[in-house]
Amino acid sequence: MRRYRARQRAAGLRPVIRMEARVPAVSAGLLTHRVLEARSLAMHCLAAQKVERNPALLNGVRRRLAAWRSRYATQVPRALDEWKAMLDRSWPEIAAFITDPGERAVRLRQSTPFAGVLSASERKRVYAAFRP
């Protein structure tokens, strides 16, 4: 061990006495929020897989969005307008968007029309995997 330490010193290396994590402190609330975002992303990835296997599910998503939009007379929330524009695109573009970890996709996943695509058991499995 002495020869090993002597070689390390000769190489200009310092011995490590204790390990210190240089990770910025993350509050419990922020950590919980990140877990919830990851859970939402996982659920949308599963939904994208299901729609890929059964494209008819996308029609149900579009009908759900239309029903939500019909509840508002003239003041439709901006998020629903954004979903409408997104769902008018091709499936590969929609799938890429709902599985995107970007800021806009994270924001829109909070009011998703893909809510009914997953079964109760699939949602339960994802919730069990992502507990805050």
C-alpha cells in the first residue's frame, strides 16, 4: 500500500479522504415535481405504443379533445388550442411530441387528451413505478 501511495504522490495525485457530492441541493417539492413529470412522460410513452399498435385509439383522443373544447363557448383555453393544432398533424409527429422531454411537451402533458388511452391496470403499474 505504501508503494501504491508513493506512486500516486509521484504522479501528483492527492489521496481522497472523504467523498463529497457536488450536487446542488434539490428541495423536496422540486424532486416530487420531477417524479410527477417523469411519470407523465412514462404514461405518454405507453400511450404512444398503444396508439402505434391500434391507430383507431387516436380517433378517441381527438373526440375527447373536441368534447373538452365544446365545453367552452368562446374562450377555449390556449392549451386545448395547442392540442388541437398538434392532433391535426401526422401520427409520427404526434408521437414524437407526446414523448418529448422538452418544456412545451411537459406543459401540455398536464392537460392531455390521451388520458383515456391507458387502462386502469396500465396506469396503476406506472403509478407504482413512479411514487414521489
